[in-house]
Amino acid sequence: MKAVLQYVPGNSFFHRLHPITKIIWAVLFGILCFICQNIWFLGTIAALNLLIFSSSGIMQEGKPVIKMFSLICSFLLFFTVFFNRDGLILLEYGIIIITNVGLAQGFSMVFRTIGSLLPICIMIMLTPANDLASAVVRYFHVPYKYAFAVTATLRFIPMLTGEMSHIIQAQTARGCELDKGGPLNRFRKIVPLTIPLLSSSVKKTEQMAISLEVRGFGTGQRSSYRKARFGAKDIFVLAMTATGYVIGILLNVQ
């Protein structure tokens, strides 16, 4: 079982961007995808995000993310296309009716999902959690306790995924056939495995709490060993983000 949404080291263009630049880019384009209604612009944003994802050297580690988006987009496209009967009928076969309006809305939902959620995944996978926390504390004046809570959550995701993988392997070695039967039967077999997972996560949480208390967490002003600096590449990305945002709003107004 592969861990998802964890930092992948690298030296690509987006790896070297300032954390604040990545946050602004991800948030603005996520909002823009819900504001803009132009399907061609939404498709361009989705294609650009997929290009960034593939060119940043995280395709191998990002396969679970791609599978997750493929499943979500498939469901959205299916329910939007086959249950929308408005517009000109393009295909009719029995109870299956596909219209131009349903098809356009279906692809709009797919592009909007990819364009709004994939940048957040890219930001998390291309930025160390500590750098994200330090950036929001320094520039957005978010209390460090809240930033640390988000950072700890991101760290626990691959940790719990690895623990679950070990538990499944241990049960499989004991003869437990988790991959046989229907979906309901598989779910019933997986539920008991969550008990040792919860027990392990509680122990790790207690250990982290003790470690933070010993180190004096929250007793003084927080400082960062490594501080990122803005460069020409950050200005370029922010300028392109602002340009795309203006174009999207203008297309929506017309």
C-alpha cells in the first residue's frame, strides 16, 4: 500500500519555488476553477496542472493520486452525462441518453475537479511540510500551533499507511484472505484491522506529545533554521498566475 500526499524530494522548477508562491498559485487557481464557467479555459487549467505534475518528477510516487482522481472524475462524468437530459440529444440507446449539455457539464465538472484539487496535491508533494508551516507562520501570521497540527497530520498520513500495510501483510501471512469475496465481505474483513491501527496511532500521538512537552513546545518564540527567499522564478509564476486569473474572470464576465 503506497503512501499518498507525502513530500517527494527533487530539483524541478516547482520544487525550487518559494512555499508562499505555491500556496498562492494553488489557492487562486482552485478558486478560479469554481468562478469560471468557460469549459475551454477549465480544460486548459486541468491540462496545465497535469503537465506540472508529470514534469516535476513525481509521477511514480503520484500514481495513487492519479488513480484517486481518475476514480472521482469517472463517477462525476458518469452521473453528470447520463442523468442530464437537457439540450440536443447526441446519442440515444435504450435508457442511455447523452446530450450536448450533459456532456459539456460533465467535462466541466471533471476539469473543475482536476484544476481545483490537483494543485493542492502538487503543492504538498513538492514542498517539505516544515517549509509550509514556517511560511504560513512567517508571512500569514498563523499561530504556530495550528501550522504544526497540519504538518503533523501530513506526516501521519504515510506513517499510518505504512502501519496498515504491515498489518495487512501480517494477517495475510496468517491465512486471512482479504482479497476474496464481494465488496461487503472485504469491508467486514478490513474493519477489525483498524483496531491495532488505532492503538498504534494513539501510542505514537502520546509519544509525540511527550516529546513536544520535553522540548518546551509553545513556551517561547518559534524560529526557523532554514528560510526560503523569493527569486525571479517566483515573480514569474505569480505574474502568470495573476494573468491567468484576470483572463478567467474576463471570460466569465463575457
